[in-house]
Amino acid sequence: MTEIIAKNIPKRYDAIVFDFDGVLVESVDVKTQAFGALYAEYGDRIVEQVKAYHLLHGGVSRFDKFRYYHEVLLGKDLTKEEEIRLGDRFSQYVEDAVVDAVYVSGAYEFLESNYQSIPLFVASGTPDQELKRIVSRRNMAHYFVSLHGSPAKKGDIIQCILSKHDFDPDLVLMVGDAIADYEGAIAAGVKFIGRVLQYPETYPFPVWTVVLPDLVELVI
């Protein structure tokens, strides 16, 4: 498999939609460890399965993951009360850590250089209100026209952005690090670039996908 670096891509878009964790900030590992901590009582084997599933399904709502962990890995029903409890504990583990996480290399510079000339958006698997708190606490809110978190799916979020702002899908770019981001972009008919931290170990996309190791080389 040969890495495809973004070279022959359009230099101008009408808008860019970013995933958040792992694309703008280095916060994927924070959430990996948090999922592991939530399921530590079930032993090391379950913890490793929980972490592996999380890494393979970035961009998916934590509540969808909780259901998978319980129903598939543990063979248990997940009650609404337990779902809420897990969600609250997860938020306590991760919110401060994500606020403190470093930017993905090149992300801060890209946002600073471009937010006044091109509309920027966020589409994240993080619960909507939590996402907005994190972005506000990081003093990033001014970079974005709007922020969108779960339970809305990525494709629906992008479609909503296209409709509200009357963007041409061919001139909108989604930048993500997970297959959910790619599938959302395809569903909405927009362009896609993947962020892949370790190539090819963490490569989740079809082999022809344009990918970058960070945002230093992202040009518009």
C-alpha cells in the first residue's frame, strides 16, 4: 500500500468541515484510555477489545460504543440508566484532558490563517453540548461558523451545512481521521482528506484516499 499525499487537489473550497478529536487536537488517546478505565472491572481482555473497537470506529458516538461493548462484548443489556451513568463518567474523565490536549501539528496555524477567508465547521462524534463547551474553553469558537456533535451523524451534519449555506458539494471538503468521517463525506457528496497518524498501521480508509500525517501540508 502506498501513501497518497494531497498534492493534486483543488486549492480552493467554499467551506471545510473538520472532525475534532485526532484532526484538530491530539485527543484520541485521551478517549481511548477513558474507555478502558470504564471497563477495567471486566478484566484486561475486555479492556483491550474496548480500546481496539474505539480506535477502529473513531467518529462514532460514545453511546453507540457503549451499546456495542455491553451487548456484544459482555452479552448484557444496557439500560438507559447505565448508559447515562457511563456517559457522565466518560465526560468526567475526558473533558478537562481534551481542553488541555495539544493541537495536531499545523492545525492552529491553519485555523489562524484561514478562518477569516473561508467558512470552517466542526462535525464531531462528541455530544453536542460537550463539544461546544470544549471548543469554548479552548478559545477556538471564533474559528468556526458552527459546531455540530452527536447524536447527529456525520453525513446528516454535512448535508445540513450544505443546505443551510447553499454550498456546492464539489467545493466542500471534509477532513477526518475515521471511517465514519469518510462515510459521512461520501454520503453528503463532498470531498474528503484523511488524517492518518501512523501509516499504514492506523489506515482506516480505502487505499485511494488522499491522506496527510497532520495539517501542516493542508492547502486550500
